[in-house]
Amino acid sequence: MSPDTPQMDEASFRLPETGQLFPPARSTHRPRILLLYGSLRDVSYSRLAAEEAARILERLGAETRFFNPSGLPLPDDSDADHPKVAELRELVTWCEGMVWSSPERHGAMTGVMKSQIDWIPLSLGAVRPTQGKTLAVMQVCGGSQSFNAVTQLRVLGRWMRLITIPNQSSIAKAWAEFGPDGRMRPSPYYDRIVDVMEELMKFTLLTRDSADYLVDRYSQRKETAEALMARVNQQAL
């Protein structure tokens, strides 16, 4: 026991291990990225921005999938076995990183966006569907550029224990940045999306093989050891 940290449970304490951060067996499949968007409008600029992001990710070597939030019930208004909830959770479990793209409405992310995130649990049995995975956040604005939605998405990403990358995208006057074909025009806003997706890919490739180790925590190791000891003591009675 160290005199500097007498409160610490030494059996649960670990020093960082370089070998765990850079394991010898590296994944070779394409990084799996799930994209969520926060609007159900026929012309949804958050969806169109996410589609541009997916095209860039595919060029960078990723495999991408989308979740269509249409038909997803409000949180707690249905059971978790609802088909749309099950689809969302299956996709979150499948992916190694995510892109969240939301409009800003009344100075915040939309309810459509928040409902999707609220249906994603921190754990599904023994599986932690979000912890240690990467996240990029984006927003589209109807007027001048704002960062309210991406700031809120960052809070949620950290709460879900996702590795939320530093860069982000916010598109001002999104209606003016897309043509009638739904494609984004060349602009600094488009260049920023390329930057964000490039960074997302780098962080995903860097961390995906070490995700379990990165979120392995002292407090949970201690709690697990205490629970195991309690069961052993109970069985001995």
C-alpha cells in the first residue's frame, strides 16, 4: 500500500500498459460507422449533410449505415422490443463509430435526435454498445452559424462514454448550401465536413482495437471484485 494513496484498493489498481493500447492483432475490416440525423422533413438538411459525410467516409475506407428515425416511438412510450428500437440498438452494437447530425431548433437539438439517443442504453446485458466508440457531431442551421446543437451533442456523447473527436461541423443557412439535387455545393462548410470525417476515421482506426481497454476503469474493477467476494461469502454461509 502506498502511503500517498491509502484510500486505494491496490488489487483493483492498474498502471497503463502500452501493449494493451497497441495490441499486436489489429482489425482488418473496414471501420463501421453509423450515421444518425435529426429531422423527418422530406427535405432534411441534417440528413443531406449526413449523406455527404457518408460519401466522404466511404471514400476514406469506411462501411456506413443509416438509421431512419421515422416510426421510432418516444422514449418510454413503447417496450424495447419495438422493431424500430431493436433496429437502432442493433446498429449501435454493430458500429465502431458514429456521426450525429442534428438541426438546431429553438436553440437546441431536435426531439427527433434526442429520442434516438435516449433509446440507446449504456449496457445491453454484458454488451456496452457505446463505450469506447468514436463520435463526430454536426449541425445544420436555418440562419446564422451557431454551435448550440453540437455542444449539446458533445455532452451526450461524453455521457454515453463515446470518444467524441475534437473537430465538428456547423453549417449556416443550410438551405443555401445544397442544390436542388440534394448535393452540397463546394464551400468551406463542405471542406469542414471532410476535415471532421477524416479525423473521425483516424480516431476510429487508432482506438477500435483498444476500446475495451480504454474504458476499463478502476471503480468498476473494484465494484466487480467486491460483488464477487460478496457472492463467495454468501455461498460459504
